[in-house]
Amino acid sequence: MVQPLNILLIGAVGDAVIEKIAAVDPRIRVADARGKFEVEYAETWPAESVRRYVSQSLIAANTSTRAERDALLAEAEVICIRFPFPLDLRARTPRLKWLHQTPAGASNLRMCDIWNSDVVVTTSRGLNNALPIAEYVLSLIFLLAKSLPQAFRDQNNQEFERRAYRPILVQGKTVGIIGLGGIGSAVAHLAKSVGMRVVATRRSAATSQSQAQGIDQLLPPSELAVLLEQSDFVVVSTQWTPETDGLIGEAELRRMKPSAYLINVARGEIIEQAALTQALQAGWIAGAGLDVYTGEFTGPPPEELWQLPNVVITPHTSGGTDVQQAKGLELFCENLRRYVSGQALLNVLDWERGY
């Protein structure tokens, strides 16, 4: 008798996705856990994460018991998760062999006991909503370049401070991209389309010219200082790993031009927040656009970031769009075909690298 392949889906997906997964192989048995774990997230995740990322209506409508959820986890050989997810996942999944998470960044999983475990983990690295994030970056570049935050203050005060506006021409300026992955490459493409010069760092800086098309200067991470000194806008789009934790500190911020802006669409922990606050207050740099901040899953931004006039801050919304472009579930189906046929999986998380 052929053993079934039990797959558990945790998080919001469409019915068509479930049908597509089930169609990969006749042995597949899909357990649909949509809406079953939200009440658990409300009990185990920080209140800030629950408020921002968990549907209150699903919490209220939840009728599943802990025993029922444990039973679903105990049977699963393969699990596909979104965000958030059960924090004690490994402890409750004795049969689990492979976990796929549809978000691209692996750092989400640091909060879970799956990190550094014996389970094979794949992510959607390079397949997320890169274009909407790149548009967000370009929007911030123009917003900051044209002094539009001042316009918001003027409108709120109902009084113009015309001399406070310091608009600059974007064309011809240099954008430095830290991390030329899927997001960084999309930023580079849009930046070139408006006449900007593009400098970037990439771990594999020996990339061929065809792969680095549109990049004026491609540097290894060891030459970050060169990028910082040249750039009028610095965009952080690298993965958060032990190697990039606190990558931008006081020394790096002091290397930037006083007229330069720092934009972060990666993780807050890549920038030392106290040093950034000091840089913004003291005028080491002109301003910052932040879609992330240190500790964003556990609480709101610090008061200083809320109040600084040269900061634009948003609640990790840069990937939002009315047109879904993420391909994480398509990758899961492709990897599922590979899994049932014994082939190597794509985008396997390297615990040592952190992505």
C-alpha cells in the first residue's frame, strides 16, 4: 500500500492553490489549516505582531482546539507556512521533513524553534514582490528629493515654510544598493530608468556583466565604504544574517554624504538604530526612509523616529500591491514535484549563511 504524503497548509491561500498542490501527485493529502492557528498566534506572539498581522475576525471565529491543531502538525511530513506561524513548530511535528515559507526573508524563522533544526527549509528568496518594493524605494527617493515631508507638515500646520524646502534633481544622482538580489535588481532597473547612476554590493561580486546589466559599479561587501561615500541615496535590500547584523553603524553613517538619504526595505536590525537616530539628529545624513525598524515585531518604533522631521517611516508595507506578483507558492509546487521524485529542492536555507 502506497503511503500518503501529508501536506499541511498554514496561512491564507486560495482554493485554487490547494487544488494545484493536490494535483502534483496522487499520493498527496492536503490538510487545510486556514484560519485554525490565529487564536494561537494571539496567545503566543507579541501583541504588536498580532495587531498588525493577524486577522481579528479569524481570531474571533476560530473554533479549533489545541489538540486538533497538534494532531494536524503531528501528521505533517511537509508544511507550507506564511506569516506568522506556530513558534514551537519543530516540537510539535515529529514527522516533518521539509518546511517551505512563502516569505522571501529567512530571518522570520529565527523566532521559531525550526531555526537550525534537522528539517530542510526552503524560502521564496528572489521570488517575492520585488517590483512593488522597488516602486516604494523610488517613491521615497522622489519624496525625499522634492522635500515633500515638509509639505505634509505645512499642510498639518496650515502655514507654508517655503525656505524649508530643499528640492534636488534626481537625474544624475547616485543610488547605492546594498544587496543586489531580486529586490536590489528591481530597484536598479527603475533607478536607471530615471537617469540615476547605480552602484551596488553583492556577495558574489564576480558576477558576469550580463547578470550585472544596468549596474555602473558592482562591488564586493568588503567595499561597502566605497558605495557609501559615492551615493546620494543608499538602499538597504540585503538579507538579515549574522554577517549583516548591525552592518550600518556610526562609522558607516559618517562615511555617507551629509546630503545623502538612507532607505531601508530589508530588516531594521541591519542598521544600528541608536547610531541612525544620532546621525539624523546631528545632520550626518540628510534623512531616512524606513519601512522597517529594530524590534518591529515586538513593539512600535521608538519615539525619536516618530518625531524626527527628516524621517519617513511605514509599517513594513513596501511589498503591498493590488497585483500579486509573488511566486512563493509556485516555487512550492515545483519543489513538491522534486520532493516526490527525489530531486534536490530549490532555495534551500543555508543555516550558516542565514538565507
